[in-house]
Amino acid sequence: TTVSVDGTDVTLVDLSMDGMQVLGTLSLKPNQAVRVTLADNAQGLRVRARVAWATLELGGPGGTRYRAGFAFVDADRVALEPVVARLASAVLRSAAEEERDGRARGRGRHRRAE
């Protein structure tokens, strides 16, 4: 599931009514003010946020990337709630699929030769 931070798409890792965690190539620094677009097929919402923390992850499968946590600033909670509910369930589905796919690949590697 992707969202946009200052116009750059990032991967949504976790989401709540108060903030979110993402992975992406966008360089972020703590306390940086950003514009977030939370969108799904049904509805999109733009909110202001502040970077709560950011770490650089070197050399994983996606190369060098940033993992960052954001706190939403003065977000309209009534408008935010349905979007968060839809996107959070999409993140959970995506994580479950990745886990299932990882287990399936793992089983394939450990098969005995017949």
C-alpha cells in the first residue's frame, strides 16, 4: 500500500489516527513538516504531518531507503477515520500476503530431492 509524502510515493508500513510509519527513498529528518496524501480507491485525504523519527536502512532488498514515523498535525479526525480504516486493513492484508508468500517460498527451498 502506498501513500504520498510531499508528492513522493512511499510504502505504508503502519497507520493509526495519530500518525503512520513508511518506507521509501525520500530523505527525511526529524521535525520536518510534510504534506501527506492518504488515498485509496474510494477516497483521498491530504493532511499535514511532522516527521517524529527517521532512520536510514542500508543495502536491503530495496537498496538504501528511509524508514520514518510521522505524527499528523491538526488532521480532521472525522474525515481521517474512514480513510485510516480502509488503508490500515489494506496494510494488514498486504503483510499477511507477504508472510504467506514467504512461507511458501521457504517450503520450496527445503524440499527433499526424490
